[in-house]
Amino acid sequence: TFFTEEDLQRAFPSSKNTDAGIDFGADVVLAEVVSATVTVATRETPDAESFRKDAEKIVMKKARQLHATAVNLLTDPQPAGSPLRAPARRIFPVVVCGGQFPVNPITLRDVKRQLTTEGVLTDGRIQPLVLLDLEELEACGALHETRHVTMPQLVGDWQQSAYHEASLRSYLSFRYGGQNIGRSAD
């Protein structure tokens, strides 16, 4: 079941809410979409301060929104108007970055360290934060349509693989490289 920020707002009116979510039954995917782009200093130079500012703007701000929504959807019982009938059992938080945020072992460790420091997305029922670009998101849709692989299955397999500290693109190359996974109809 797909739900929107407006659906969440009805159930949790005094809280920050994510852009969208999908209830897969046992698993819930929460998504925040970011249109901000990384600065030239982050993209072209090894400027750590510039990277931290971009990470705050592109990832951490959205991670806090995902955290607030996740905590709400883990609450038992769920309030009237919640898009879930029962509390979520497992949540997959996703930030979709449209602006070339670098995803690699170094940047992922830095983001994870900051999340841990702030106590954001640390509940054991919340899976590690996923950073996707638009092409990776399209691949998720294609795999769902052509091979019936749900996003929780794909992300779960990726996070259990040797590629868990790399981008989803790297995992997809490993897992499906050379295979035609198709394209999403929309």
C-alpha cells in the first residue's frame, strides 16, 4: 500500500513526516526525495567541510524526517488515520538524492557515524539508511516489475552482501551485471 506525506500528516499532525511510504506487510519503505545538489567544492575537491555541509543539507536533514516518521509508525497502537493497521515490524529508510551525492564506503561511514552520534535511525527495527540516486530507484522499479523483487528484498540482500558499504549501483552490477533487468513502465 502506497501512502503520502499527507496521509501521514492526518495520523501524526504535529510531527515531521516523510514524502512517501510503501507498506509491504511485514516491511515498510519510507522515502524522502532531495533535489539539492552537492557543491562544486564537494564534487571537485577533497574539502571535508564542504562535504559535511552538503551531507547535512542532503542526507542528515532528511534522515531526521525519516526517523520521526519511523518512530511514529513503530508506535503501538497506531492512531486513527494511520496508513498502517498495526505497528511496522521493519522499516527501510531511503533518501533519494537527485544531486550527485557521493556514495562510497568513506561517505557512508561518515553518515553512519553522524546518525549514531545523534541517535537517529538507531532502533533495531529500522534498517540502515539507504542513499539512492534516480537511476538506482528506477532499477528498483524495473526489478520489481520484471522479476517481482520488492525493494525490501533487494535492499535486504544488498545490505547482507559484501557490497553493503558500496552504492546500490555497485551491488546491482555484481548481482545483475550483464543481464537485462528491463525498465520500469513509468
